[in-house]
Amino acid sequence: MELNEKQLGRRLQEARQAAGLTQQALCQKAGLSYSTLAKIERGAIKTPSIFTIQSIAAALGSSLDDLVGTPLTPRKARGRSRSGVRFVYFDLNNCLIHYFNRAFIQIADESGQPADIVETLFWRYNDQTCRGEMTLVAFNKVMAEHLHLPHFDWHNYYLVATEAMPHMASLVTWVHEHYGVGLLTNSMPGLVDQVRKKGLIPSIPYDAVIDSSEVHLLKPEREIYELAQAKAGCAPEEILFIDDTRSNLMAAQKLGWHVMWFDDSRPEESANRVRDTLQLA
């Protein structure tokens, strides 16, 4: 990004004001917290996530390039599969990366608590945190208090216990060459950026990233798919969604999306099925 943080902040503030929006109104449309937007406009965040800037641009009815005044992502023509697909959304956990269940074992060992107690506590607060209603700091605090682990940090446990899903990096890169591509994930705050930085998913310029903790919606709620469809800029029958959870897929299918179930126990077979489905027309 050629703009420094102060210039970017001024550019975003001017675009918001030109659209006649208050900071609160833009936060609601973009699915951001007030403090995040305020810090970006002040230039207090040195390297704001490109995903966050994409959300602001979409809320303002602008393209990312137009908003910041310099190309950040390459423009490319979209292909079309034989079934009419032009845009592909991938789930994150148990699709692009192996999920974090091993983390519960480590936490149980460190805390001396049975693994089922650890999981029960985790799931009690998971949805609130993935929806962005509970901060990661608050989540870590409540887990630390209940498990008597004063330095509990979910990001650390998650990243240590998570691995890239075999065969998916090459698939996602291939999809990116021919179609629009995005992420549609129920994730805790900051984890999408963390798995990218760790190289667990391909570091390509995703056309859309729908992170539950930023948009304050969860799969399989209808609204999260409607938002994802708007950001893809495609008709429902032009979108393919790949996920390992059938309820999430059925919710997308009701809107007219194409869907494919990803079997994380057979990643090569699943990746090949996706590639076969997406053969260009």
C-alpha cells in the first residue's frame, strides 16, 4: 500500500463524510467496531487489514482501488464453469485448515481439567466471540479464570494445533486464477489474519472475506449469506460454497447457491471433486 496510515485515515474519513455517514452508521454497515474505525481514521493502526478496508469500501459503495486511490489487488476477468459458477467461497476450519480439536487436549493437560469440561466451557462462549459480541480479551479472561491458567491465549493454542489442509493451497490458487474467490468463515477475532500470516492458507488477494467476528453474523444465518452474495457481486446461481458442515451448506443452497460438502478426512478426493466441478465452460 503506497498510502501511509495517516493518509489512508484521511482518505477513508473524507469518503465517509462524502457519503453522508457518521462513524457509527458506517460501522453498522461495514460490520466493524467503532473503536477500529476510529483508530483507522486517526491513523493509529499502522497496517490495517486489507479485509477491513475491503469491508469499508463495500459499505461505502466503492471499490477498494477507488477508495484508496491506488491499486491494491490485480483486476482480472472471471471465468465461468460449465454449471455457471463465477465465484467460489471457501470455509476456513476443516476445509482450508485442519481444525483445532487438539488444542483442547493441551489445555486440559495444562489446567488439570478433563477435556470434556474444557470443551463445554469453550463452546459456552464460542458463538458470542465468533459473532464479535465478546472480545477475544474477554474470552481469554473468562477461560483463564475458570481453568486457573492466568496466561491463557486462545490464538496461541489454536495456531499450534492447526495445520494447512493438504491439497487445498494448490486448489485455491488455481481457483483464484480463473474465478472470484473468497472466505466465508465463523472465526474468532483476528484469526483469519493470523492463519494468513502463518502461511496456513494461500496469501492471495481474496475478492471477499466474510469473517463472522467482523460482520457480527454467523453461519447458517441467512443474513451472512446475503452479505457474502452482495460482496461477491454475483447472482446466487453463480456462487459455489465449499464447507464441511451440512447445515451451513443447506442454508446457502436455499438462497440458490451451488454447494459442495468438503470431507476433511479425504482432502485429496474433496479437492479433486471441486476442481472437476469448476472446469471452465
